[in-house]
Amino acid sequence: MIKPEPPRPSLTLKAKIFLATVVAVTAGLCVLIVLTVFPPRDFPANTFIHVDRGKSVAVIGGELKEKGIVRSEAAFKALMILFGEKRMQVGIYFFGEPMSVVNVALKLSQRFLGYIPNRVTIFEGMSNAKIATALAKEIPDFSAEEFLSKTADLEGKLFPDTYFFAPEAGVDEIIFELHQNWQDQITRLRPMILFSGKSLNDILIMASLIEREAREETDRRLISGILWKRLAIGMPLQVDATFEYYTNYNTYTITKAELKKDSPYNTYLNKGLPPTPIANPGLDAILAALQPKKSNYLYYLTGRDGKMYYAEDFAGHKENRRLYLD
């Protein structure tokens, strides 16, 4: 007679819990490895991703997930928080080959663009026309004509700064970057603009005049006070820099014929501000327009030595011309 086998001892409750925990942890680790180590199977190689100013990590994570660059939006966000969420760098990123979400997060936090960008510096006081020339020198196949056509109503609203553009960046992307930077700067100044009682347009026009007239930072607020005073008393602004803008050539030597030329930018013939900014002012010039310095001066000129000389009346101004300019 065959003896029946004794019953096998069943797993205790603790053993079952331990085993389940091991299985769950192992499965979780496998999922974590897949999400963080391996790129998506349909990773879109040779793709550009735009990280624009003001976009949050969550928004960028969603775009990366939608385009198939990362498997998990949550994993990307967690890694960006780990690496320092605020370190996400603005720019256009090139993904030439598949990479893990860890490397994607590192790429965006360290600004590894994946290419050599076109570096363009827009200086304070450049007009849109001069900006177009600067861009055309640095960016292959850039259309200055298209740029000027699309920025016709953005004079004074393209912020001076150093920019880095991807090789394939088009005119629309470049304009967006310059104008978005301007909007970011202006947003910070909204309370001051509101407090000034002046319109944003008037502030920008005045700032552009100050930018072109004042060579030194110490002169900006003083000239701002003089120009606002001229407006208040109904005196023509008599700003030489406006002639350079509408004649489109560099000169501070104005002829008698030019003084008589009928143009809304002729600030000798016409009272009030010109119809638009004559350049793209930097932050200091905008602040000077918002914070004019009061003085008894009504006239100023730039001497042969590059310094500014001020006078309270026309007689003093004529004397300054004789001493420092003629």
C-alpha cells in the first residue's frame, strides 16, 4: 500500500506578503528602467524641439511625450525637478538620435542644443532695418525683406540682447524670440508704466529717442527730462536722431534742406512725438523715459569730445555750440 505524501507546508502570510512585495518592486524597477533608460521605439530622430520663455516643465514634458521623445511625461518632470527645475534653458534643441529620458532632461537642464547655433547680438538703439542687416550677416538664407515686412508694426518692440538661433530657424521664429523677450521685459515694467500716466507707445517712442540721443547712461534721465519738458510747453523736440531714421543713413550733420523736409519724423517742423519709435531701446532707456530727471535745462548738444553739454536757454545753447561743436 502506497503511503500518501504528507501535505506541503503552505506559505505563511508574512512570506506571501514578502513575495508579493518582491514581485511588485521588481516589476516597478523594470517599468522604471524601461521609462528612464530606454528611449521610445518610435523616437523621432533628427527632430527640433522649441523651449520658449514662460513654458513650464509640465508643458514641455507634454510636448516631448506627444512627439514621442520621452515615454513618460511624469518621469521627465521628476528628473527635471531632480536636476533643478529652474535650470531648464530656453532654446531650440536638436535630437539627432534616440536617447533616454534621463539624457533628455540633462540636455534641457544643461542647454546641450545639439548643434552650433547662430549667435547674433542686437545692440540697443538698432532700428528694425539694422537688426535685419545684423541677422542677415549671421544666418544663412535669412530674408531681410521678409523680416522687415513682418516687423513693420514692431519698431521699438524687438528687445536688444544676444540670441542663439538654430540653423533652420525661420523668420517667424526669429521675430517671435525677439518680440517675446521684449514682452517679458515690458511685463515687469507694467506697474511703472501705469503709474507714469503715459501710454506704452509714448514711453517706447521717447525711450527710442533717448537711446539714440544719449551716449552715456548718466545723461539718459537728464535728456528724458528735457524732452518731456519740451513736449509739455509745446516746443518742437528738435531731435537730430529722427533724421537718421527716416533718411536711412548715418548722420548727425543735418542740412538746411533736411530741416525743411516735410516728414512726420521731422521733429524740427512738427511738435509732439514722432509717429513711431525710431529704434529698439534697451531697458535703461525705457527706465529713463519712465523716470525723467528734473532740471532747469532746456537744451543739450553732443560736443566734439563726445560729451553732453546743457543749457537753460537758447543763448547758452549757442555759446555751447561755439565752444564745443563749431
